[in-house]
Amino acid sequence: MITILLILQLLPAQESFTYETNDKGKVGTMDVDVQKDSLGYHVIYTWENRILELIFDTLDMSTIYVKKMVGDKIELEIKREQKLNVFFKGRRFSYKLDKPIYDRHAIKYALRGFEYTDGAKREIKFHVPELMVINAEINVLGEEVINSPLGDIVCWKVEMVPKILFIKWRFYFWIEQSYPKRFIKYSDSSGKNSILLIDYVRVD
């Protein structure tokens, strides 16, 4: 079973990441800055003309807040209040909070907050702004060594399967086995999209 990290294995309080991105053949870079504050894990993604601000709950890594800026416009804003309140491209939605919800923009970082064992499975509530809140299954496929600019890194290969009929894609994440349990790599079953960690700085 996949469990939340123990209190002694909390993620670092301050980190900076740089990733190489490949979006259907278009190669770029994405910078990610993380700071633990009074609200939770505060994460800023900067990629091309997009800025993504996220806040994660330190207890279960679920989504507290999301704001996605494209240029000077807010495309998405999520606030966890009595419900999960979503503003997406001019429309508003609310979802009940009977279980923790993980937004699709936040899942790469949130997956760091779990403890994995080979063959483990877990079902989560997964928010896709273009659709709704759906169920998704997290499967640990086993160990894999990822060769990166930072060296060879032993990871858990984690598969996410949305449990909805018309979505056939599979999403794959490689999470470092040892502390600080960095998100190292991403790809999907289309073979056209990938992300790879190329630089990292940690402040303890």
C-alpha cells in the first residue's frame, strides 16, 4: 500500500529545480521553486509564458491552492475552502471535499509526498480542470535507474491511470527512492511529452 511519508521524512523546506521539457517535439526548460511556509509547501513553476503557483497540504500533499497565469491572464484558480472552488477559463465549479483532491497541475510534486513499495497501489481523487474530479489509480511498477545530467538516480516508476472510459492514456512518473525524493522524470503513453530534471539546489 502507498502511504504518506512519515513525519521524520518530510520534504526539504527550500528547493530549486530546473527541468528540460519536451512538448510534442518542442524543447524548453521549466524552473520550480519550493518554500515551506505557514500555509504549506508553496511551489512556483515558471515555463515559457506560464506561471503556476501552488500550495500543498503538508499532511497529505493534497491541493490547497492553484493559480495558473498565461501571459497576464488568469487561466485557472483553485481555492480549497469548505469545498474545492475552481475558476477555469471563465467558468466556476465546486466539488465536495470528502477526500483529499490532487489537481493535475500539482500531481508531479504531490507524488513526492508518498512512501512507495514495489507493486503497491492507491486510488486518489484527481482534478482535471477540463473535465471534473475523477478517480485515478496509482500503481508502483518497480525500481528503475534514470540516467540524468545529475547522474544515475534510483527511482520508483509510478503509473497513474485515470479511471474514466474515454481516457486511454497512461502517465508515468519517476520519483527518487532516497531523500529528498525528487520528481526526476515524466512521460506519457503518447510518447510525445516528457520532463527530465537537469539541475537542483537544496537549502536545509
